[in-house]
Amino acid sequence: MTDLLSTKIPPRNAKRTSLMQLRPRHLEKVDRIARRPFFDRAIMHEFLLENYDRLFGALRPKPKQVPSDELRKCLMILNLLDLIEARREELEEDAARSACST
């Protein structure tokens, strides 16, 4: 993966320093989504928000959830969408470089 994504991946066994820390499963999903031929930020935001728990797991166990967890999920999704767009730009640059070199 690129420097953008690899610098943010914590070790798999490391404890989170905050509930909003990106985990490897988040960044793997970023790379998969970025490689899709079509990307609409609004549609993806809605999809990720509706399916956050299924895709990434809950932030906290159900009995310990608080109302602000929804805000945290929304902010994390915005960060993920920014990473997806940056990764898509990197992939486009790589494709353009490889097209020029051939």
C-alpha cells in the first residue's frame, strides 16, 4: 500500500488510544473502495453510515453505547471518505505514470 495508508495502520495487537482510531479493517476497506471504477461520496457516506456496525464492528458493546457514538461514526466515515479520495488520486497518478512509461 502507499505511504498514505501504511503510516496510519497501527499494529494489530495494539490497543486503541481512542474510539475514533482507524484500524486495519478500516484501511483495507478504504483500499477496496478506492479501486472501484465508480465512486460517489454522498452515496458511499450513506452506505457506510447505515452499515457501519456490519462492516467495521460496533464502537462499543451494545449496553455501553452512548448517543455520541453516532457522531463518532459519522466523523470516522468522513475521515475514511477523505482517505478513499486520496487513494483514488494516487491510483490515477500511478496509472498515468505507467501509461506514460509504456
